[in-house]
Amino acid sequence: MTGTLAPTQPLTAADRCDRCGAQAYVRVVLNSGGELLFCAHHMREHDASIRKIASEIQDETSRLQESPAASADEER
């Protein structure tokens, strides 16, 4: 039941997991119309039950694998 949300803004550092308050990397739009935000850990933990009630899932957990850009000090 995953799909592309249109138009949906990317998740930011201000978006927090509804379970623990960590940075959210997954937005779940519920069949009932609401939405939940999850960190990668809680999405993995509750994946099966979440997919039963979700109409859309915006998964940005791949961003956890990205390397941060080098700072000016590191380039010298």
C-alpha cells in the first residue's frame, strides 16, 4: 500500500516521531485521513500493523545512508 504522495513536502528535522520524539523519516497517511510520523526504528517495529491501516507511506529512511557534505574546515 505504499505510493507516492502528491504533493507532499519532504520531512525535515522539525518533524518528530509520534512514538519517541526522534527525527521522523516516515510519514504515514491513514485510511481514516489522519497522519502519523515515525523514526526508522519505530516504523520497522510496527511495519506490519501500520501497513494494514495506511493509505500512503512516505519513506525517507534512505536519507540515513547519505553522507553529510564536507565542511569548509574538512576540505583544507
